[in-house]
Amino acid sequence: MPLLMAVLLAFLLGSAGSARAIDFGSDPDALRDSVAARGSAVAEAWFILPTGRYDHFVHDNSAEAGGLRARMADGRIVSLVLPSTVVFEDSIVRLADLDGDGTEEIIAVLSSLSQGAALAVIGIDGDRLGIIAATPFIGQPHRWLNPAQIADFDGDGRLEIALVQMPHLVKRLELWRLEGSTLRRVAQVDDVSNHAIGTEQQSLSLARDINGDGVPDLVIPSGSREALRVISFTEGRVTELVQLALDGAAVGDLTYEGTFSVRLADGRTQRVAIP
Ligand SMILES: [Ca+2]
Ligand SMILES: [Ca+2]
Ligand SMILES: [Ca+2]
């Protein structure tokens, strides 16, 4: 029984003071096609318990995750096993200290078998790992959202999570902020997409200060992915700083080093500068 094993292992490691804690690579429960995250208070976090019960596989995996596990900096192992009505429909674990208490929260896409995707924030409380807040589920199964970036997009000192609701259908960017035990939507922008079907999903947005005002801006493709949009959220206003046309649909590898670079659907890499 994996959870019991993890708890027992955590107890044994804790009592023995061993430095050789279980990690993503040695965990037989790990979701193999996923990417673990490494932080400070949360040394490492990864998806566990592969399951086919949702049967969506937007990430081209053969499985979604039935739980999460984290190894804390002090060696504790903490796990979350989801009820059978939901899965983590995600392949990358994200860590960010959303409430500023010095311990990272885990951010992941949580999908209901009957209601589709939501974004969940998972917190560590002692030896427990639990969902502390989530956005509403989309409302239909096999409807998905794709997290974009986590940054202080409005410059108020608190982090916001940018995500795209249904990046192939609705294409709506939303910014959410954790306030206590609630996620509150603080901005939205229509006509964006950060995912091309059949590709990995986390290389089509950037949080970078493009206009030099000291606050990160969001760089993300338009709904058709045939342009890059640079959007500022400072002082609670949504401002499109620039929109840069591309020669085709962006599919990945978006970077910025003075100019933008992005891979297109035909395999070319296009470089584009702000005029
Ligand atoms: Ca925290
Ligand atoms: Ca903020
Ligand atoms: Ca800026």
C-alpha cells in the first residue's frame, strides 16, 4: 500500500536521521513521464500513482496522476492520495511560495472525472499535504486548462498564477491570486493560447519585464498562436504593450534575449524584435 509505505518510510528515515530519503528517481510510485520540481523548504515534489481512470491524456502520457509526494528539506516525506473522482492532469510540478510564509506551495492541474480541470494549490502542514485552494472546475469532463507562469504581475508584492482556460477552445487568460484559503481571479484577457496539440505544454509563455518598469510582463501567443502578445498588468490594468506577428503558428521553445525566439509549426525557429 503506497501511502502506508511512504508514511512508514518517512517514520523510519526520520527516526534514523538518514540523509538518504526517497526521491523522484527512487520512488516506485512516481509518474515516470512527469517532471519533478525542486525548491528550498520543499526539496523535491513529484506526481505519483499513475492511473488511467480519467482517460484524457492531454500530455500524451499513458497515465495521469493519482497523487503527489514531496520530500521536505528536513527529510520528511509527505504524500497526498486523491479520491477516485479526481486526478492530477499535469506533467510538471510547480513550486511557489504563494502566501509568503517561506514554504513553497505546490501548484498543479486537478481534473474531476465529471467536471474537467481546475487549478489546485497544495500546501504542507506538518506531516500532511493537502489541497488548500482551487479554482472552480470547468464544468465538463475532458476540458483542460494550462498554467502559464507564476509571478508578481501587478507589482503589489504578491504572486499571481497565470493560466489559460481551454487553450484550444475558449483561449482565455486568467490571473489568480491566493488570498487566505481562496483563489481569487484578478484579471482576464481573451484570445490567447499557450498550447499546441501534441506538444509539451510549458514552453509557450514567459514572465519577463519587457518594458523595463521593474514588473514582469506576460509574453504569450495569441489565440491562433500566429502572434506574440506582451501584456502588462501593473496597477490593476490590463495593457497590451505590443503584439508581434509571426510567420506561422508558435508551438514551443519561446525565449527572450533582447529579441524573442519561438519555434513554429513547420519546424523553423523565428526571431522577432520589438520595433
Ligand atoms: Ca507558503
Ligand atoms: Ca501581485
Ligand atoms: Ca514590465
